[in-house]
Amino acid sequence: MTPAPQRAWRAACPNCGAPVDFQSAASASAVCSYCRSTLVRDGEALRRIGQAAELFDDHSPLQLGAAGRLQGEAFTLVGRLQMAYAQGSWNEWHALFDNGRSGWLSEDNGGYVFAFDAPPPADTPPPAQLQPGQRLALGGQAWEVASVQQVRLHTAEGELPKPPALAAQFTVADLRNTRDEVATLDDMAAPALGWSIGRPVQLAALSLSGLVQASEKTLAGRSFECPNCGAPLQARLASTRSIVCGQCQAVVDLSQGVGADLAHYSQAQPEGHAEPQIPLGSTGTLALGGEALPWQVVGYVERAELPDDPDDEQAFWREYLLYHRSAGFAFLVDAEDGWSWARPITGVPERQGEQVRWQGASYRPLYTYTGTVTYVLGEFYWRLQRDERTRNTDYQGVGAQARRRLNREATGPEVTWSAGEALEAAVVARAFGLPDDRLAALQRDSAPLLQFSVKSGGGLLKPLLIFALLVLLILLVTRCGGDDCDDLRRTFGAASNEYRECQRSGGATGGRIGGGSFGGFSTGGGGHK
């Protein structure tokens, strides 16, 4: 049995006299839990260098004193840094291991990363010189820049390995590699550079104890009035950064916390809007790359492609944001060519010419397009902004892996990769307990999947698939009349762009089949740090 860590040192706060304990003799700083004085060790005493601001009440399930195990090694959360940037805030939890090693448990696109500080490679440039999407080699390892953000250390608490530079402005860049690792580069202590490398973790796998109990994690502090219409709102997730008023559909920004002046914008129901096929709050059991878990629908997004050529046909798709307490977030994507699921990944795929490779499967690019959000409902872990555009590339698995999906999404200071897989409409309906008469409305055109199978198939199957594809094309060309568009009308509504385009084309869907993100909408997710 691993012995519990022994307290190495205790001293009185020079400001209020309260005891301040250090579990590690190597820790250089702490924040007094009583008066929030920022303290540094000065021989056998403590010296006050400032006062930490109040923490954002983000209702994190983590707290000081929580203990767990990583790869068999016991650790305790002894300190926290709370960072703020344009999209909101996030926590860096200082983890002290029983063997004396320090690490950081931090957030990453709705999930968690465990990272350890290390000396930066000798050829590392300052983070301000990097650009999202840039590829470079550092210390013999290939990296891709995922995000570059201007960050401020808002406040701190507990025991820390070095004094916090409170209120200091600095640049943080996240870099990711093909080994599913994320490196964080910062210039907080410029000219010296900070460097850490981490990997994704599931909270459930850390065997954590001492978490904030559900009965203690009251939602009273997250109840407030809609700044647009005054209706009562309540954020039900600790990670919520945007919420939509159920009465006036205003999008409210919670990225800076719940206060008197909440930024918001109004939204009107766009042409083509339809109520979600899966109601908000519904729970469905799905295996999304692992064991089957109950996923709850907490958000709904309608998105549209912005064609590079105004004469090109526009594509539309819908995404459901799913949440599980320990697994984090996932996306259920309803596009013209079928259903799929996706989750943001920590690393980046390996590039092989035009193709990419991820976790043993090769993918080829399908489409590159610009997307925008047209309508939202529910809660989201990123800050939603009106008319923000994303640049997306969809990838599909090759050969036997044709059901696999990848998506690269770039916006502003961030690039996010997501991975997932196609789903049958019947699986979606069954998972969420939808009535049998709803299944027809969930069915989508699977022609792109068939086309990809033809390209990668062989033997007698290939001619049969080609014949089936030709029959399908003949049917699409020869069908006519508004009655052939009834499925689109029932699914998307009589005023929808899908239904009207079908009528204009005499019942043929036409245009680019398969428009829509395979990766889920993750704009503004904030990356790791």
C-alpha cells in the first residue's frame, strides 16, 4: 500500500496568521485559503507578494484535496491556476504525486489532459511566432499547431511549484502530434519558455476520490435571468459557456461567468429550420468508440455551407451535442448522406500525401468547404459567436474502414480534429427510443458511402455495386413531381431549403451529396490551455 504523503512544512500567513501547509518541500508558493494572499517561501517564513482574485465559480467536479491514481501512482490535487482568455476560462490543477513528482490535470475540448513540465527543445520558437495549422519539428518530433491564444492568469489557490504571475498577459500555444499527445508552450516567464507534454485521460480511469459531491454542486449559483427577455435560465452543466433562452431563443454568453451584464445576441428561426428530430434532454445509449454509455442531448446546432461560388448549391446539416458525466462530450451529426458520430481528438492524424492516417486507418479527403452556424438550442461548452465561419475538410476511411470519419475544422486562433464513424438511422432511433413512425424521417441518402465502397471494392461485389449505383442514378434522374420530396418535407418542413430545392429540381436532390461536417462543431472549444 502506498503511504499517504506527509506534510513537509507549515508556516503562518504573514497577512492573517492562518496556517499554510505545504505537502512538498519543493513547492515555492501558495495562496492562503483564508485571505487569498499570494505567498512565497522566504527561508523559514512566508512573504506576501500580492492577493489573488476570487475564483470563477465554474462548478468543477474537481477540488483541492481530491486524490487519484495515474498508471498506478497515487496523487493529490494541491493547487489550481485559473486561466482566462477571450473564449472564457479553464483550470490547471496542480497534482502532487506521492513520489514527489508534480503534474497538471487540465481541460481539453470538454475532456481532460494529464501533463508534465519538461525543458523545451533547444529549437523551440516563442509561441507568438506560431500560427494555427503550422507544422514544425521540435526536438526531432513532428508537431502541428492547434491553437495560439492570448491568456491571462486570473487567479490561483493552494500549493504551487512556482509563484503565480497574477494578472500577467502572455501567449499560449498548443501543439499536437500523431502519438495523441498535446504540448503546451507559453511565455509566461519570458524570456524563458514553459513547455509541458500531456495525454488525454478519462476522469473515471483516475479512480478519483474527494470530488465535489452532486449534492454540494448546487446549481443555484448558475441560475439567472435572460438578459434579453427576463425569462429564468439555469445552466445545468459545469462546462457551459453559451446557453440559449428557451423563451426568446437569445444566445447568452457565460464565458466570463454569471454576472449583471451578460453578453447575448438574438436569433431568428432561419429558412429551413425544423425542430430537432431528437428532443433536447433525451438520453440514448450508444457505443461511441468504446463501451456503450448513456448520452444526453444537451445542445442542437443547425449549420450551412457557404459555397465559394454563389451559383453552387448550398448544403445543410444538423448536429446534436451529447454529454456523459465521465466521458465528456460527443457530436451526433445528421447530414444529407446519413448519420454519424464524432468526438474531438487530442492528437493529429499523420499526413500521407493527400491522405491522412489515424489509429491504424487511412482516410482520403472528400470535401473542403466553409460552414456557418444558422441556429442553436440548448447549452454548449464553447462560446458561440454570431456568423462565425469555419473552414472544414471531411475525410472518409478507405476500403474496409469506409464507415470511419475524420474532420478538420479551422477558425480564428484554433484548429480542431475530430474522429468518428457512420451510424444507421435505425441505431439512432433505437438508442433514443424514438417511435417507429419516426424512422422514415431519419433516413438519409447513403450514396456517398456506396460510391466509396465501389472505389475500394473488388471481385464480383464491385460490378454489383456499380450496377446498383447506376440504377440509383437512373431513378434520381427520372423521378419527378413534388410528391417525391415528401420525405424532405416531413423531415425538414415545407419552408426548408432542402424541400424547396427538391421541388425546383423536379424531385432530384442534385448538387453535392454529403455536405456537412463529419467532425462536429467545436469552434471556440479553447483547446488545452
